[in-house]
Amino acid sequence: MVVDDEEFCHASMRAILTKAGIDCDKQVDFCISGREAVAQLKKATRNGFSYRLVLTDFNMPELDGIQATKLMRDYLYNHMVPMVDQPSIIGATGHIEDQFIELGTNAGMN
């Protein structure tokens, strides 16, 4: 799953993933908000599907990547999904300060 509120970032990730041999039309869900990503993860989990990887922007309006990660982890823990079966959640940001690494890690990012 790719989560970003910028269409340019979706297009960039699509190009990178396609070059890596991933069929983005069949293997990747693209979400435009943290709220959409959380809803998509819940829907997938209810249907017996599990994501292997979530790439999320840190800064998005309404529900940012930090908050979305917390909600995703909480949902998965509450539904007894073992950590080994949970997706890796990677935060993508242009920030370079160490505080953002700590924020992401504390939220449940890998």
C-alpha cells in the first residue's frame, strides 16, 4: 500500500515499483489519505488479506502518517494479528531531523 496525498508521489512510487518488477495495478493499493489507508487495511483484514508493506507519507492533512500508523497497529493488535503477520510500515518524508525517526518508530513504523 502506498499512502500519500500528492498525486505526483503516487506516480513516482508507481514508476519505482514498476521498475522493481511489481505490477502496481494488481499488487498495490494507492490511498490519498491516512484515513483511507486505515479503512483499506481494516477492510483487507476483515476479508482475510494482509498487506506486506505500507509506504506512508508523514505529512498529510486530516490524518497524517504517524496517526495512521498508530491506528493501523492498534487495529491489528486488537484483532490478534501477530507482529510477524503485520505489514512493515515505512514512513516517507523529506524531513531529515532525528526526531522524525523517533516519531515514526514510536508510532509503530519499522
